[in-house]
Amino acid sequence: MAEQEDVQLAISGMTCASCVTRVERSLRSVPGVQDVSVNLATAQAHVHLSGAVPAETLIQTVLDTGYEARLLEEVREEAGYDPHRQEARELTRRFIIAAILTVPIFILAMAGMKITILPAGVSAWVQLLLTIPLITIAGRSFYINAWKALRHATADMNTLVAVGTGAAFIYSAIATITPHSLPGSEHMPAVYFDTAAMIITLILMGRLLEARAKGRASQAIQKLMGLAPRTARVIRDGVEEEIPLAEVQPGDVIRVRPGERLPVDGIVLEGRSSVDESMLTGEPIPAEKGPGDPVTGATLNAVGSFTFRATRVGKETVLAQIIRLVEQAQGSKAPVQRLADRIAAVFVPIVIGLAILTFVFWMALGPAPTFAHALNAFIAVLIIACPCALGLATPTAIMVGTGKGAEMGVLIKGGESLERIQRVDTVVLDKTGTITRGKPEITELEAAPGFMLSEVLRLAAAVEMLSEHPLAQAVISKARAMELEISPAVDFMAETGHGTVAVVENRRVQVGRRQWLQEQGVVFPESIPAVEEWESRGMTPLYVAVDGIPAGWMAASDPIKDDSALAIRDLKRLGLEIVMLTGDAQATAQAVAKVAGIERVVWGVLPTGKAEVIKQLQSEGRTVAMIGDGLNDAPALAQSDVGIALGTGTDVAIEAADITLVRGDLPSAVTALRLSRRTLRTIYQNFFWAFIYNVIGIPIAAGALYPFTGLLLSPVIAAGAMAFSSVSVVSNSLRLKRFR
């Protein structure tokens, strides 16, 4: 196996938060491992390495800890791989065996209290013979895993179940085989086979329901992975053949027929069609595609047939990147989970200690029969305290929340981002491409005395041909629309956020901001009525100088998106203050802000200054979310507490952000914030239920209510409560699937 910087492992055998802690601790002890995140809900470990560590070393470390591990990518290649379905299938088999054996055990135990079906001694022997296969077949894993934990001087949920049921079984077996060997046993002593049997059966039932629920929680990844076709129709050397998707190479020419999904990303070469991109954009109306248009793998071709050249394949496709982001998010931990991890590390030993103290207390001070009361209380404390729900509280909510986000075009990087969003009180919006459409057009043009409009535009376009700025592209498009001949430019220079300069036809041409041109020695009239009128309408002015003389000015119009104002209003309803950042002049910035419904505007900001604005807001005690899409937004996205990038923006901006909006619109930002808050609220609810079961359950199991009611908690009821606690946590997380 090749060494790699990040390794993902599929781990089997984990059952509770203590298991997670053990695996993480063991992997962190490996030299070269920088960080580890183990997720109980996904049964995966994400290992980040600071150096070269063979995957075999990591796998062996997990095996030595008592669990099974394999490389996730290898496991996924197996046909029909679904860890939760496999777990549910195995648990179903074990639960059926346990239930079949438990029914007669329970009937004999209950009947013995009311009527005599069999003599007490015979009934005990029948129960013993039925309980042995129940423990060795259906409950076998509890004891094997408990022994593995004991060998490593640790304890987990299996330890509690094994000790509790083992104590009941061993005592009952001794009482059945040699009843008179027990002190004070003049008659057939009571046996507790039904307690051991019912506990194992109920716990298996709880884990089965939990596995099925986790399967529903992880459906988002399964749906995403199922979108890509398994084969592609490739044209090589004039021959069309169908090959496995893994064999497609960048540059291959691929044919797509009506009704087929695109196998990889690429650029259309020949033909036209409508492509359903709703899996990315959420838009139900198919997008028209023709030569030169980009297409995305896993989108659905509608009616036409076309060929396209593959540009991104394998792990580089948009779908693969989305799956990777969702997996990373589902495998991450929110900082609030650290409290649970610290508790889990010492929880089981503390519970065993409490159970022993409870047993000693009842043996010393309890009423007759003291041993029966002591044993019941001992087992009940062990069983009700299993930390399953504690380990599922965070990962199941994150799994469902991030999966639901992926379905809605919102990619959340992880639990830490979710928790920071809860504290956000200020949202900073980049103007161009975020609030506005990001594709400005030159709509107004005026020449200075001594120059012609066509000349000004032609010279400006020649300079801007070497620039990638949106305003530069608007100038070029206008010149081409007027069918002007654009001359080549030399000695090109650009000053980010200010303007560009080049030599065109032996003339020095400058295009940019008025203030920048004035600093270069160009003198403009104090007042230009046309420019003032353009700025009042929210347009962006652009000035042109030739050989140091003002040649003209033009205005670019970049209208706000149709849904921006509504989304900004919804952000305000969430109690957030909205700030708009723009490099435009004050008049233009305020005109756009007025239409968008934004009161606070920071105008004239250079690209390098956006991060400084974020820092300033943070110095005021604000928790800031930045929403942007451009390359120059990346520093601000990284500086902000929560960076939100439009998926239609640059890869750098998306990489720097905590949340990516695939659809590239502001309403998706509202969805992201609401979903994140709802997910974190669900995590807190899960922790409440996980803790409340133990806070209330352990004292009751120990006998706290006995002095007042004369009742002790049955270990069977304790097992049912423990199982229900895990199921309730997962079910609560599943409510996020109904988020709209």
C-alpha cells in the first residue's frame, strides 16, 4: 500500500463513545500522526499525518486495540458496500436468535412466580440450557469485545454489558448446578437467567434500530455516490467504445445520448442539448448546452446528443469534490464533542466503581433478601449507564445535517464550522458577484473633447485584453459588440484594485479609477455631470487617459440578482447585521446598497483590504461570516469566523471557506445559516437526552427511590431504557431530514 498524507479507515466493532476514545488514543500514539477524528456514526477514522506513515501501520494499530480496520477506499470498491446495511443484517440475525430463546426463558421465570409449570430445579436447568446458546451465539460479541478491552486495560460499553449479564448468569448457573453450595440456601435459590437474556435481547434490539436509523442518516452520501454512471462511451481513434468510468482520461472525447448521465466534467465539442443540473443548482429547468459550454459529471442529459472533451476525471470532478467535502464534514467533530470525549474516557471505570459501591451498600444495609437486591442494583447500574447515546449525540446530527445540506446545495466542511455559526452576529457581503450578477456591462460612454467614442473604447479594450477583471471583460465585450478593431498592446502593467496601463499604437493608455489616474498626473475636470448621474444610478465609472490626457469615461452596470434583496431581508430576520464591501466609489456603493436593503456600507475597499475590514469588525467584538466568490475574497474568507463561498466562484475562494454554496446565490446562504443553527440545536438536544438518562437513571438504578416507594429498578427495564436512549438520540437527529 502506498504511503499518503491523509488516510481514511473503515473501522468495525465500535459500539460507544469509549470505543471512539480508545481508537483515537491508539492512533495518536503512532509517530507521524498529527491528528485523528474517529466517528462512531459513520464507523470511520480520518487520520491526518505530519509525515510518511504506512497505512499498514495504522491498520495494525487499530487491530492491536481490539477493532477491525481497512482502508476506506478499498472497502468502497466492493460491490454493494453499505456498512450500516451489513451491520443491520448481522444484528437482525442475532436479535432473532436471542428473541426466540428469550421467550421461553421469560415464560418460565414469570410463571415460577405465579404458578408451577415445572419444578423449580427443572425450570432452572431448562433456563440454563436455553441461556447458554443465547450468550454464546447472540451475545458472543459483547464478551469477546469486553475481553479485548480488558487485555488493553480499558473498558467500554461491552464491559458493562458483559459484567452485568455475566454476573447474573454465573450466579444463576452456580445456583442451578450446586444450589446448596451457596450460603444460606436451604431451598432452591432464585435464578436470574431471564435478566441476562432480556438484557442481551433488548440491547440487540436497540442496536438494530440504531443501525437502521444510522443507515437512513447516511443516505446522502449513498445518493451522491449513486449519481455517477459506472461506464462512459469514449471515442478513441475514431472508434466508439464503452469503458469503465475509472479508465476515462482527461482529454478523452465522450459521447452522451438522451437520458444518460454525464460520466465526468468537460467542455462540449459538438451538438446541442438541454442538461438537467438540478443536482448542483437546484434549478428544475434544464440548462441549454452547446459547443464551448462546460458540463458537469452526474448531471442528466435531456433530449439531445453531444460529444464533449473530458477535463476533470476521478477525484477531480465536481461530484467527487462534493462527496469528499460531505465525507469530511460527516467525519468531523464539533468542539462541543470534546466534553463528551473527556467524559467517555473515564465514564465506564466510574460506572463500574459506582456499581460495586451499590452492591456493597445493599449487601451491608439492604433489606432481605440482601443478595438479590444487591445483585439487581449492581446489574441495573451497569446496564443503564452504557454510554452509547453519548457517542452518537454529535456524529448523527452532523451526519444528517451535512447530508441534508448537500441535497440542498450547501456544503458544510465540518462540526467546527457549525458551532462557530451559532455565534455569528454580522454578515459581510462582497458586492460584485455576490449581491450583483458579477457580469457587468458597459452601458454608458462619453468622450472627452478631442477624442471620439470609438477611439476611446478601442484603445481601452486593447489594454483590457490583457486583464481578467470583470470590468475589463465588459470593456472588451462592448468593443466587440461595436465591431471595433482591437490593436495589440505591449508593456502591460496592472495595479490590483486601481487600474491598468499599456502601450497601444505607440500611445500610453491608462484605464482605471479616477483617483489612481490623478495620482499618475492625469488632470480631470472637477465635475463631470454624466459620471455623477451614472453613480446616482448605481453604476461603476471607469476612466481612460491617453498619453496623460483625459480621453473619456464610461459606466458599467452590474444589476443586483433578482433574489438578493429578499435574501438580505431574511438574513436580517435571523438577527444579523449586514455589511457590504465594495471597491466602488461612495455614490455607486450607496446606490446598490439602497436597492439591496443594506444600511452599512464600506466602499472604496481594495482587494487586499477586505481582510482588514473583517479584522476591524472582529476587534469590535463581532463574530463575522463573510460571503464572497472571487479570488480576491479568499483572504477575507479565511480571516472571517465563518467563510461562505459561492460555488460559482473560484476554487481558491471555495477552499478558503467553511461553507460552499453550490448554487451560487444568497438564498442558499440563508439556508446554510438556518440549517447550521438547527443542526447545532439538535446536537445540544441529543446531549441533553444522553446525559439526562444517566443523571436520572443511575441513581434510580442504584436504589435511590427504594426508601420512598419500596421499589427497585429491574435490570430488564434498565436495559430497555439504555436501548431507548440511543434510539431516541438517532431519531432526534433524523428529524433534520425534514428541514426545509
